[in-house]
Amino acid sequence: MSETPSAPKAMSAERLVFFTDAVAAIAITLLILPLMESVSEAAGEESFGEFVRHHVGQFGAFALSFAVIFRLWWAHHNVFRHVQSLHGWIVRWSLLWTFAIVLLPIPTALITAYRPTAGTVALYGGALCLASGSLTMLGWYAHRHPELSEDGLPVTREQVLGSAVAFGTELVATVIGSVFAGTINFWAFLLMFLAGPIQGVVKSRWRRADP
């Protein structure tokens, strides 16, 4: 009597997590390279104080993108605390997220190499929106499919909300910064600090609406 073939085992998400962790680490490392080149070029030509004054924009761009990539990596990592099995859409959204993370060091370098223009603001904001948008869809899909988690605990709606609000504020900032590139430009991304208060308002309404 022939045996019934067993169902194919779902592919573990562990290797994808290792890959995306490595990509985020490399992208963060690449952020410092333009600043290191500036140090080499300025060696012996100007004092430390002059160097800091002339390259304050580079320091600021590095710190901003470092914080952004770390936040995006942490959010992605937290999604995969709930996802142990892979699905085609999980891989696709993670692929877009990874592309955005790899892209971020380029607009970061352009921030200090060129004066703010609609193009540079749109490129930087576009990379942020792609990362947060794909992360939102990744979290939403994992939230809707608890079977991807071994313990049956899906991504929480609060996690999806966090990514969605980040995407919304980044999109608004990108539009404002691009349209008013001559005056507001990258300062528009200070709107991202509103993400926390907006999440707090939505969560409080959820608590009142829940029975």
C-alpha cells in the first residue's frame, strides 16, 4: 500500500532575517564613507574646528540616515519576531524594503554634495517612503496571516499602525520638501517627529472603540 506523500514543509524565515540584517548593517557602514573621504582630503589642510564647521552638513546627514536605517531595521526585525514561515508576499515586500535600505546611502551622500533641489529631496524621501511603505504592507500581510507564526500570534495592529503612520508622515514631508525645495527642503522631514503623537491619538481611539 503506497504512502500518502507528506505536504512540503514551509520554508523558514531565518535565512531571510539574516540576509536583511546583513544588508542593514552594510548600508549603515556605507553612510560613513563620504565623511571618511572628507577627513582624508582635509588632513593637514585645515584645523579640526574648521573641518567640523565646513562639514557639519555631512555629520548631520550621517546621523539622520543612521537613525532612520536603525529604526527601519528594528521595525523589520520586530515583524519577523512573529513570522517563522515564508510566503511569496513576505519575500516580495522584504525585497522592496531591502532595496530601499541599500538605496539610502546614495541620497544621503547627495544631500551634502549638492544644494537642496526638488530632485534630491524627492530621491531621499522616495527611499524613505519605499522602505516604510513596503514595511507597512509586510506587517499588514503578516497580521492577516497568523498561520505564518508558529505560536499563532500575528503581527499586532499597533505594529502595522506604526509603519503606516511613518509612511504617511514621510510622504507628506517628501511632497512639501520637494515643492518648497528652495526654502523648506529637508527640514520638512522634521514632520516625522509627529508620528509618535499621531499613533498615540489613534491608539486612544481604538481603546475607546473596543468593547
